[in-house]
Amino acid sequence: MLRYLTAGESHGPKLTGIVEGLPSGLTLSKQEIDRALQERQKGPGRGGRMKIEQDEVLITAGVRGELTTGAPIALEVKNRDWANWENVMTSGKDVDWESKKVLAPRPGHADLTGSLKYRTEIRNVLERASARETAMRVAVGNLARQLLTDLGVQIRGRVVTVGSVDLHWENTEQEWERVAQSEWKVGDLDGEQRLFEQLAEARRLGESLGGILEIQVLNLPAGLGSYVQWDRKLDGRLAHAVLSVQAMKGVSFGLGFEAAKRFGSEVHDPIVYCSGEGYKRTQNNAGGIEGGMTNGEPVILQAAMKPIPTLYHPLRTVNLETKAEVQASIERSDICAVPAALVVLEHVVAWEITQAVLEKFPADTMLELKRVWQEYREYLKLQ
């Protein structure tokens, strides 16, 4: 069984991840993990924290000579900002409880509810609820992504909208090449300029921006996931993973909510048979998943990200001690993290897809996995 846990606070000494269940013999590139971590830090609208951190992974167990051993893999990502917070975030008894104490919970954040649930101060809540946690999820997800790459599976993503700016899109390789070169991860050059103008206005107003993001997974065979129990449906599991990422508030597949407005004949994807290739769909309104299983077409999902709840023109809230109305506290934050969130989503999706692969093709070694993976693909072509 493939599983992982993460630990660590936003301003603690480090983030930690432990991964169990990857087959032995997978070649892992530390440089590829570091590249993904650095991509997560980029993008217009990022805050001052990204100027401090220079994320890179330290692999401390489960990998030898760049090859997985089959044992649990331990990962660390250090927080450089820890040097400025050591007295506040130390686990020792001589902790500074007062200088960074938070009494004004931010609307839209975990601050208030987490404080009530765990009967603890807000600082303890926001340190773990922070999106800084996603740095480790990217590192963990990149292990899975490298396994998928080894099987010929490609994952890519783009930004669909930011704020009120809708971006022109044609699903061509030329557009995807533009996405790879774009700070905003968009293929619309004119739209990119409008995004910079909108960002400047949000900064002037002390506001934040959300958006819609799209992830595509290519070259998957039919049959990953299952219809036999509710918790084995792949679209449900992908939705769970995506919505677990900070600030995500919605997810859809293929046509998404547009499908609810159309006749069935305009939604469902006709099936054809191609000799030597097997069964195919003539279009992909389902987003590559039917009945909780991949159908052989690209898996396409979109996610809605709300604006970040830390505002430099803060909303009203209540002081937890005096109960007086005050302005919400301000933690150092981003104005827009949509392109960075795209990197996170690519990696949480990679993890869920890899789980589905290893459930259908249990294997202790990459040699075994590649053999059964190829045999199954050949079987599908001959049906």
C-alpha cells in the first residue's frame, strides 16, 4: 500500500515526509524534486517568504545510489526562516509565547475554528494550516511523478483564469509550449498582460486573487480505479486530494458543471473501435473517467482556488481576549499564488494516480511493474 505522512510547521526548523510503498529499483532524481520545489516558489504575486526560502530536498532514508530500496523513504525540506523564529517556535521550555501571539483570527482561514477545536492559541493553528505544508507534498508527489514518467505517463497543468480575467485557450502543443515559458502558466500572451495589470490593482487595494487551474494526465490505460465501492472511485479520490490543498474550493472533470446544462447526447462520449489500438472515445467530455475508472482518454480536471485569506486591507474580526471588534491580523503572505498552486496540484494528482496504478498492478520492484504494465496495455490493444 502506498501512503505518506508529513509533519512540520511554517516557521519550524523543517518539513518532514515519510513515504511507504514505492517499489524498489525506481531511479529517483533529487534534482528533479528540487526543480519542482523551486517551481512551487515562483510566480507573480508571491510574498516575501519566497525570497527567504531556497527549497531543496534532503533524502535521508530509502534511497541508495539514486535507487529506491523498497524501504520507507524519509524526506526533509529545511525552513531557512527558522533562524528568525527559533525563540518563538522552539520545542524547548524557553519559548517566547508573547511576541508572535495572534489574537485576531483571519476570516477564511483555519485560525478561529482550529483554536476552538484544539483549545490552543492561533499561532499553533496557522503554523500547521499554512500552505507552507505543500512544499513537502510537492516533494512527496514528485517521487510518484517520477514513477509515472518511467511508465510513460505525462502530467501537465495550466492556469485557466485568475480573478476576473478569462484567458483564451486552444489545446495545441504550441499553446502548451507557451504555458511552459509563462510566469503565469498561461498560453494567452495578451491575457498575460491583463493579469499583470489586475495584480497591480489588487496590490494597490490590499486584496488577494484566486483562479481556476487545469490538470491533464496523458497516456493512462483504461481501468484504473473501480466502481465496486464508493471509496475506490478514482474521480472521488482525485477530488479529495485536490480539495485537501489549501484554498481549493471546487473540482470538476471534463465538461464539469457545463454538463448539467446540456442534453445527454451533447455530453456523453461516443465509443469507437480502432484495429490495433482498441476502444476509444471520439471526444472527451467525461474528462477521462467513467464509473470511477479511467477510460483510456486523458484525465482532465479543473479546480477552483479562492483568494488567499490574508489581506493587507484586512476584514473585521473579533479579539479573542476582549471580544472587541478589530481588524484581522496580517501574516506575511502572497497576493496571488495561483501558478504556484498549479505545481502543487500536479503533484497531489500524481500521487493519487500512482496509488491507483499500484493497486491495479501490485509490484515490489519496478521491473515487475513495468512488465505487467506493458502486458496490460498490449491486452487492451487486442480487445
